Amino acid sequence: MSAQPLRRPRIDRGFSLIEAMVASVVMLIGLLGLAGLQVTALRSNHLGKRMAQASLLAQDLVQNMQVWQYADARLTPQAGAAPAHTGSYSDTNHADIAKFWDLQNAAAPTSNVDGSGVTFDFTDGASGAAQVNQLAANYGGVLSPVDATLPAGEQIIFQRYWNVFLIDLNGSGTPQGKLVQVVVRWKEPKLGYRQVNASFYKYDPSGFNL
């Protein structure tokens, strides 16, 4: 019989301390990345919720304005706005109108992103327009939601602003209607102020033969 080779005894080796520490660091890096993704997801969900609420508030105001009388004081261009909205426009994309669509990221909506000053005709808030507090307690639509956990003065989450521009599309010198521009703004944590825009055209009923 041939001699069997001698086998060395098997020695099980565990992880060294350095290997365990490296593995822990790799795992922590992965967990930190996952936590960052969760924070980003929460912020995105919050922003999406606020944008949906702001859009509903804008559409709510538009729907109510459509049944207001054409001569309602809240649908009258204000000389105190900047630029003054007392003239008529033949272009609904005129610079005086377009500059309100993109405002600076600041608490007061008084500047366009290019730095030019603006003042809205109306707001439902206490400041920021030529005419303030224009949606009374008996307003038939939806009021801005309130968050009692926020500091005093910031508990009303959204503020609505609107402008009214007389429109003369055929150049007759007599406006045929009004372009109403609605902006809803709110403060988004870590991102600053955001806004949702809407607009509609209101015909002058006196121009129709019924």
C-alpha cells in the first residue's frame, strides 16, 4: 500500500479588526447615501403637495372671478401698481404683463428676476400689492390653509396676488375685455419662495348684443 500524504490541520481564520472596520465604513457610507435619498424624497413630496395646493387655490380664485361682475372693483386695474395698469394692451405677452410671471426668490414679490420693480394690483394678504386684503371673510371660494406649527405671521401658507390688464386686440381704442393674471406664492423649506401662475380672459359683456 502506498503511503497517504499528511494533511495539514485546517485553521479557520476570522476577520481582522482592520477588515471589520473597513466593512463598517463601507456600510455607513451606503446608509448615509440612503438617508440622503430619503431626505430628498421627503422634500420632493412636500414640494409636490404644496404645488398641488397652490394650483387648486389659483384655479379656485379664477373660477370665482369668472362670475364676478365685469365692473367689480377687484377687477379694476390700479394706478398704484407698478407698472401702472391703467392703459390698454394689444399684446397679451407685453413686457408689463410677462414680468410678473418670474419673480425673485424673496418674501416680498416686488422684483422680477431681472431686477426691475413690480407691484401687483391686488392680494388677499396684508401687503405686497396696491390693494390688500381683497378676499374678505365671506369669500365664497377656498381660503388658504393654515399651519399652526409655523411661527406667528407665517401660519397662512399661501398668498394670492392678481393683476388686471385692459386688452384692446383690434386697436379700436376701446378694450374688449380684461386679462386677469393670478399668482400664488408660498415659502418652501430650504428652497425659498415658489409660485404657481394662472390667467384667464374676461370679455366685456357690454360689447355683445344679447
